[in-house]
Amino acid sequence: MKSKIIILGISGGIAAVKAPELMRLLTKKGYQVECVLTRSAVNFVKLPGVKVYVDLFESGFNAKKVLVQRQVEHIALADKADLILIAPATANLMAKLAHGIADDYLTTLILATKAPVIICPAMNVNMWNHPAVKENLAKVKQLGYEIINPVAGRLACGYEGLGRLAELKKITAAVVERLKISDSLRGKKILVTAGPTREPIDSVRFITNASSGKMGTAIAEAAKKRGAEVRLLMGQTDFVTGQDLLALVKKTTPDYDIIFHTAAVGDFGVQTRPGKLSSRQPVNLRLETQVKILEQIKKFNPKIRVIGFKAEYGLPGKLTVQFGADATIYNDVSRKDIGFASDDNEVILVMPGRKIKIKKTSKTIVAGKLLDFLVRHYRWKFLGGEF
């Protein structure tokens, strides 16, 4: 089996002196490790015999050659990485990541990669406790990066307190666990529906809802990162009406193992009038209930695992699995901070005999947590640990 490629990013703090030992531990696990250093990190660590990347434009850089070959080194490295590990991460580096700054090899590579990123901060205790660092830490978490917090102890500056780089064995174990997760859905075919439907009133007007499709898109991306073969059916791109989506689901579900039905399908439709209704006179519209797509899915593929989503305007007292699904995920769209257009969500996953709440965080993180729980629950792949 091909070795996983880990990019070890090293920024310029005193804990950088531990990088050679961390590299040794990762190599011992069978990983191929490539090192990217910030310019400051060069002052703390030497890696003889190891190719390291420091500057975006090394001496001898040839722009014409890049244009001819159509390959940029740091982008190619970002593409081939299975995981990026930043150890240590200084306060300066975390500030750059929090604000999307890409002014050197390491920060540019992190913005360019689709691989999971683990960040291991290390700094003086007062720096770690500074409000600006706390704010940047929160932003970095919102971006979906995993953080391994520093530990308390004697610091190189003479202080006692939080700020020491986490134990190298703990960091190595986190890498092993994260790479297990990155393969957890390999071999699975997942269908995701997302976004709103439009039910036409006449040739120019329609009934719709405020769904953005962000949650479904986040699930599709998270599933891809875990090795699944994913197809995303998006409202206004792949389908318009509920009937369009029903036809697509009927056609495609026999080829899939799992479906996440996050699309906000209109509950009502009307008899469409040709042309444009006059605005000079009142119009009575009779709302007709639509077929519940969720109820139909297992008719098309009895073996498919169905995960449904239910948007509620204020959560009901009793939450149950709905419409023949294997699990139902509820969210409260009455809350503006987690509603349709928000980048955040808070959900309750309901299964027979089990209920799990994921507190408010980014939809990217919610998607990852949902998938990792479902992988363990359905034993799609054993990951160990608890949700």
C-alpha cells in the first residue's frame, strides 16, 4: 500500500527543536514526511539530509519554466498531501491562518490544500492567554482545522503554565487517528441532495424557501475527504421542482449505499398558470401537498441507508425518526444564527433509541462530526473511540 504523505509544517518557535524527533516518530509509523519551514523556523532547527521547503521563490526560480510545465511546486505539494501537521504553530502563524494570509510557502500551501490540517500551538503562557490569540484560535477552529492544545509545564522562557507543545506521542496518535478517518468512507457511494426547490405559480413566479444548500455541500465535501465517491444534487442546478428531484432520486439511488437528503423540498405546490398572472386583480392559490421524497427512497433501493434532514421553526418537544429514514437530523431555522443562510448550524441527530446533539459550530465541522459518528454507529469502518 502506498505510504500516506504528511507535510510537517514548522514555524519559528523554540519548540521547533522537537521537529526532528516528531518526524522520526511519524516515519516510524510508515508515513512519508515532507517538511515546510517558515523563514524564522530555520533559526531553530536543522534537518540534514532532508529536503525542506522554505521560500516560494528559491534562487534560480524560472517563471517561464512554470508557465510551460503548468505546475507550481507548492500547489503540487498541497495536492499530494494526505495531511498537514503544523508543529509548532506560533501565535504569528495562527493569526495568519485565521485571516487567510498567504505570504510564505507554509501559509500558501495551507490555503491551497484540500487535506485535513492539524495545528499544534506552542508559545509563552501570557501569549496563549491573550484575547487576540484566543480570537484567532476560535477562527481557526471555525475553518475546520483540528487543534491539539498546548500543555502546562516549564516553558523555555522560564515561565510556568500552558504553552508547551503537546507530547509528541499524543500528536503522532492524533495523526494516525485522523488518517483513519480520512479513509473511513472509502468504497462507499454517497448521494447528497441540497438546496431549495421552486414550485411555479405561473411562467415567472414561484414558491420557494430560503435554503442555501450550505449544509448539504458541507456533507458532500466531508464525505469526499473521507474517501467516499460522492454525487451532490443541488437545487437550481440539478433540479428545480420537487418532481424533478423525485425523478432524479428514483433514477440514481439504486447505485448508492447512503443518501443524505438535506434538500429543502417544498411541501406545497400549485396548479401552474401559463404566462404571467395579472397583478391588477386578486388571485386565489390552492396549495396542494407534495409527495414526500423521503418516504419514497427505500422503494427505489431497499438497501440504501437513508439520513433525512428536517428543518423546524422551533423544535417540537418530541423528536422522532421521520418518513421511513434510518436517522433524522433536526435543526431550528427560527434561529438566525443557525438558519438557512448561516455558515453555522446546531443539530440533533435522532435514531431509534439514540439522540445526539451537536452544538453550534460551523457547518463544515457539523458535517464532519455527523459523518464520523455515523461511521462508528453503523460500523462502516471501525475508528475506535467515542463520539
